[in-house]
Amino acid sequence: MSARPAARDSQRFFRSRWVSQPQGVEELEPARLAPGYRAAGVPCGLKAGGETDLGLLDCRAEEVSSALLLTRNASAAAPVRVCRERCEGSSIRAVVVNSGNANAATGEQGFRDALEMRDCAARALDFDPAAVAVAETGVIGVALDIASVRAGVEAAAGSLSESGGEAFSDAIRTTDRWPKRCTVRQGGVTLSAQAKGAGMIEPGFATLLCFVQTDAEVADPEAELRRAVAGSFERITVDGQMSTNDTVLLQASGEAGAPLPDGLLDAVLLQLALEVVADGEGATRVGRVEVSGAASTEEADRVARAIGNSPLVKTALYGRDPNWGRVAQAAGMALAGQQLAELGPGEIDAADLASEAPEVELSVRLDRGEAAGHVFFCDLTHDYVTLNAEYTT
């Protein structure tokens, strides 16, 4: 069994075996944002040790098309509620983010604090408050130090830069071992993106936090974003836990005068999603489970998630143990009460578990129909238990 890996080399963005890099894509310095956007990241005291924990990002174009997808968790955090109730999701010009405190399960005071955080950013940028989104991540159930946040917003507004992507992506990290960010160019269009996530990952409708900026013309940002998310963040799990704070934002200024190239957003979001899984708390390996022969797509997805979330399968991934019996058990559990032919080595390929590869494949054939589905997941290690056992102590 290998030790937990260090942070990945950040020099290359597209690197997973499962991502097809679009032809003609140029990877730019990830600190640099798409033209017309600025960002900053500053410490405001929410995280111990003076770490960067407050991020601000804006678009100077007055006309911005945007799409905002939010968690379906019934215990949605205050910033999610503010975005739902007080933001104009189709024309978001800026976003203010803090890490270190999720501002979730904090009652009406938490809502007022998230609203004040948004309004403070709007004042500093001279924007309509409805055009500013707010996002937060960190410990649940702790009141937000709004005075520190105000000071951080003002400091961030004074240091906004077109090369502020690095500081912004650092500001949104919690238990992440490395930042998840990129800036790419294709066909005269630039797209930049920043994400965070390592634990409490099984999105039902978004990701933990992800922000995407482009100067492309995007006629229907919500449709573009929903499609790309469906093939990326909707396909991952670390621990089967849906966050209270999931937020993904796409902004498009249109200033390049060209459409978003086909497949570019999909490829970027899939790589970011896989970075989240690879950086799962304690994770050392990533797996992809493909379920075929299902009676429906919903059934295929249900079986794939049961396998990807199984502690027994996840520990087999960690231990490089090709234990196909654990896969059969998880698949059968997902189909409890239904007719299923006995699954064995002929229907389950788990041999890749025994390899030394950091990314491995599993496949299951159900012989119940023609539908298929897949999920990306990570292993379960001692470090996951240690980190979460000591998270607030």
C-alpha cells in the first residue's frame, strides 16, 4: 500500500486517461484569467495561520451571460439561499468567496451575514448587488466573523488583477492538497476556471465550488453548463456525502466575438472533477466503474454509485486487491428485490485493481438491458478517517 501522494505537478492541466483534450487547445499560465476578468485572494482571519481565505472575482464587461447551479441539499447553507433568493443568476458579474467557514446551519443570522458579504462586495465594485454571487466553504455550524469578512472584501477589491487567478484559487481551498485551476485558449476564445473540493463529495447537482470565466459568446449558458456538469461533476464521488454549499458558476462576456468551441467546457470540467476525486481526503488512487447491460440509465447509475461508494470496494482499490466479490455484493445491494443473474468473473472485470496505476478501470455487465452508466471514485484510506476524526479538534 502506498503512502498518500504529495500535491500534483501543476504544470500540465489535461492529464487524466479519461479526458480527451480538444485539438488546438493551448494551456496558458493558470494565474492568468480570461480577458476582461480580474481576481484576488487575501487572508482575512477565518483560517488559522494567516492563510489566504477570501477571494473576489469580477468581470468588467457590463453585459455578462451567466449560469449558476446550486446544491440540492435540503440543509443548504446561507450563501446558497442568498444566491437563490437575491441574485440574478443569468447576469452575474462577480463572486465573493470565503473558505474556513461554510456559514451553514447558522440560522437567520447566517443568512444576514452572507447577504452582507455579498452587499459589501457589490459596494466595493460599484455593482448591482443582484449581480454578485456569494459562496462559502469550511466548517458547518459556526457563526461567520462578518467583521473580518468585510475587511477581507475591501482588501481584495483593492488588489484585483488580471493575473489574480492563483491567489483566488488558493483562497477557496480547505482540505485540498493542491489548487484546481486552468486557463486555456482555443479558436480565439479563452476559458479560465478554478475549483475546490476534497471531502463531502457526491454532488446531486453541481460540485463543491467551481467558477468558470470565458470571453466567448454563449447563447444559453445554463444549457451549456448543465450538459458539461452532467458529464463531469455529476459523475464523481469521494465519500457519498452531498455538501450544503455546492456552487458552480459560469460567466461569459462575449467579448471575443466567437462561440465557445465544442467540447472545451466539457473537457475542462471533467478534468477539474477528476482532480477533485484524485485529491479526495486521504486518497491515493482514482477508479472508474462502468456498468453496462442495465435496464435503464437510472439503474446503471444507481449500481455504479453503489460500487463507487462501497467502503469494501474503496479499500480494495487502496489495497490493490482485485476482489470482484465485493463488486458483486455492492451491485446486488443496489438491485435488492429484483431479478439479477449471478455475477461472477465473467461479468465483473476487477483485475485492474491489482495494478500500480493511479487511475484504474472496473466494469460490470448486468445482462438486464442495453443501458450503461459510469462513476469516478477514489480509495478509502487511513488518512481519510484521521483527517475527519480530527477536523474540528
